[in-house]
Amino acid sequence: MKNLITLLLIFTSIITYSQTTYYTTDGKNRMTESEVKNKLSEMEVKMEKALGKKVYANLTIQETETKKDSIISKVTFNISDKKHDELITAGPLSEFKDKDFPKFDLKTLEGKNFNSEKLKGKPTMINFWFTKCAPCIDEMPILNEIKKKYKDDFNFIAITYENTKDVEKFLKKHPFNFKHLVDAKDFTDFLGMKAYPMNLFLDKNGVLKYIKGGIPYVKLEREELKMGEGNEIIEIIEKLK
């Protein structure tokens, strides 16, 4: 079988110097990517014998918990008679991949309406976050630097389900220089957004091209963790600009 193709930071492990990715079916057990791959192979063999025809197994990620040293994704196993491009899919968001991203009309911090049609003409990065999300906060200085470098070529949007008052209070202590859209709970629920931070990338026509989690942490010599430099995001931006 192919090597697992992962979506989202939360689903990525970078050699020995980053978070370890685990998968769980009940919140208690833990499986590595290798164990998941073996499990999928075993399922295919058993089901093919039982059904008498070729079938394919894959995973759907339901929700993800991001910690500084690990990423734990709760998953369900699925059997299909059609082969999937990826062994792991990211739940509802994957339905929008390579399609027009759902239109939205949300409130800015200034209380004005912001329609997604305004984004067309330039590629767009959308960061989904909330004020108590530690990885969201840790990646903000890196995102600010990325925006500073590419602001002429890209739209940079931050969307949260939280209200204006809470976001304004947060931003006084934690600068985050994206265009902020707030009170977006209905929209985040519609997208099935359960993992944060989440970074989406649209082309200049508003088509969702890439789905990534937050910037991965990296380990220092003394096993300390620090936020990476955002090279994964920069690579996508360079492709789309």
C-alpha cells in the first residue's frame, strides 16, 4: 500500500524532531502511523474474504487534540468498494478540497460585514483559531512574519467563533496581524471545524487547494520544544502566489 498521505499539521510528524502523531478509536488506545497502516491492510484482507470481492480501507479523522509533544487524532475506520486517493481524510473539510470554498459573510472587529467575494483576485490564507488555543497562540508570531513578507500577494484572514470583546482583549497582549472575522460559530460548525489551529489556502478564484494544521513544533537539543519556522506554509504560498 502507499505510504500514508497526511493532511493537516495535526496529522504530520516530521522525522525525529517534531511532534509524534498518534491515532485513537476510543480516546484511550494509541496507534502509530505504521500500526494504522497494518490495521488497514488486515481489515482489507478480512473483508475481502468475507465479501468475496476487492475492498479498500481508509480512515476518517473526527477530531484532533494538539499537544506540544504529540498530536492525537480520533478516527473511524471505513471500508469501501472504491479506492480513495488518501488513506486518511480530514472529515468534512475534505469535501471542499479542489472546489469553490463555501461563501461566507462575517463580522469584522469593527462590526462591518466582510463577504468572501472580496477575496477573489488574490490567493488567500485562512487561519481558524480561538483565544485559549495554545498552539494557535504559539504560531502567531511566525504567521505575522509570513504576512509581512507576502501581504502584497496574498489575503490573510483569521476566523474565530469567539466574540468581538474577547478577541479585542486577547489581541492587546498577543499581536496577530491578520484580518479578523469574529462570531463565526455557525460557519465553523458548518465546516465541521474541530481541530485548531487550522490553516486553509485558496487560490485566486476561491478554490480550496490546501488544508494544513498549525505549524509543527520542533525539538531542541535538550528536548525542549519551540515553534517551527513555518516552512510548510511558505512553500504553499510560493506555489499559489
